[in-house]
Amino acid sequence: MTVTTFRRGAAAAVLAAAMLTAAPAGADAVSDFYTGKQVTWIVSYGAGGSYGRYTQIGARHLGRFLPGNPAVTVQYMPGAGGIKATNYLYNAAPKDGGMLGTVTKDLALEQALRPEKAKYDARKFSWVGSFAEYIAVIAVWSASGVKTIEDAKTRSVIMATSGRGHQGSQLAVLLNEYAGTRFRLVTGYRGAKDMNLAMEQGEAQMRISSWSGFKSQQGDWLRDGKAAVLAQGGSKRQPDLQNASLFIDLVKDPEGRKVLAIVESGSSVGWPALMPPDVPADRLAAMRKAFDEMTKDKAFIAEVEKSKLEVAPKSGAELAKVIDEVLSADEKVLARARAIAGIKP
């Protein structure tokens, strides 16, 4: 009996020792890979916008949290509304863990609405995390006389936008159909700068923007009373938007709410970081852990807030769940979303 007990104890000790040595071995393998390596962080838009600003700040901090402390450099790859970089990361980028990307928040929506054109499967990306949610707001020029959503139901309000494929355009069309607003889209504006100028010059009376981007770039308008926010996306009011309506409260129709959830799905994704498909599991886990730790780091948060952006992170697992929900949506709901986006059957 004594001998049997000794053997069992010895076996347990050997097993415990093996388990203790196995974990560092995996960690060492990840550290060996990243040590002396240059990680490339692709951005699907240009340098001046929120995507570029978040990524530049992230690149300055991420290496501190990765095993081996690699250098991280940013590469811009704009084109096709953010889809060019998405296609590259899916089809051509190295899958060894040395490359990640900040891509369009609407990549799953684009795949769901135009499956025949998608050159990627959003479910198969290696999702790392998100810097923050994208909270869409309806910003209106005060001189227009439109002060509430109810005002926008009684008069035509001219909206500056890039085109029907833009999320802001889709939200406006959806609110016209399901909430009774009378937003009139004027398309062809190339970016936020042109849309803002149109509002200043009286060509347009409103635009739909991200809240963080609008208040960081047009904060003087809000301060001086030149513009106001009528409504916002998301599931709860932002602390500094207590008087704004929620889109979800404006849409009473059950089908309309389902369509809104699809159109707004990119808002939940926000400003995401991902890696190509089939990245080794240990390197993906290390990248997720590093991103999570970075977004909680005081120095990182301070730099983001100094840039007048926000930090409200989501994990890679949370993003993967959102993506799956979009791509599993009922076809009837997707058909309505396509119609709102101006996509012909």
C-alpha cells in the first residue's frame, strides 16, 4: 500500500512538473517569434481619420504588451471604401501573426448585403479586439431651424453624404421609412471635410457622423451653438448626449428594428483590429491579450483621450459573435436592408 501511494504521488509530481514547464515553452515560442520582428499594422483608410489615428496610437503602445516587444509600424491601404485592405488581409497577407489590420467596421454588413462581391468570409478572420464602438449621430446646422426629430418629420432636411452605400445614408433612409423623418440625401461629397463645408455654406443642413469624430473635429460648432445633435445610435445614450433621441426608440416597427440592427451592426464592431485567417492559435491568443492589456493601460488611454477619441474596447470573442449574428440574419431582413442601401435584387 505504501509503495502504491508513493508511485501515485510520484506520477502526480511528474505530471505537475510537465504542466509547469509546458506553459512557459508555449510562451517562449511566441516570444521567440516576435523578438526582433517588425509587426505591420494595416489601415483600410487614410492617415487623417479616426481609423488612422487609433492605429497610430495603438502602434506606439502595442509592442510593450506583446512577448518579445516587437516594433510595430503602420501601413495605409485605402481603397474601395475600406474593402481593399480587407481583401488583402484575407487573401494575400502573411498568416504567421506578424500582420494585423484596422479595417472597415462594415465588412460583415458588406458581405451580408453583397455576398457575390465579397472576396472574404468575415467569420474566418482572426478577431483581436476593438478600440471603441462607433456611435452614429445626426448632426444638424442650427440655422436650419430644425431643433428636434419631430421638426425633421414636418419639413425636408437636406443631408450631405457620399452615397447610398454609406452607413449614414442607410440610417437616414431607414428613419424616413420607419420613423417618418423627411431627410433628403444629396450624394457625391468625398468626405467629412466636404460635408462640413456644405453645412457651413448652406448647401446642406445635416450629416450623419461618428460622435467621437464629430465632437473632436467640430467641437467648436457644438460649443458655439452652430450645430446640435438630434439623435444617436447605440443601445444607450452617451453621457454627453442626454437630450438626443435613440434611433432604436424612433423605430417602433418590429421588422424595422431588425433592419436597424443589421444596418447598425458596424457600430458594434466600431474600430476593429483583426488578423488574417488561420493565424497560429498561440500567437492570436498573445495578440488578443496584448490588445486587451493595451486598451486598459493608462498611458495608452491618456494619448487616445488627448487626441479627443474614446476608449470603450471589445474583445475579439465579442466581435466574432457580432459578425456571426450579422451573417446569420434572416434573408427577409437582409432583403429590406439591401433595398434601403439601394442594392437592386
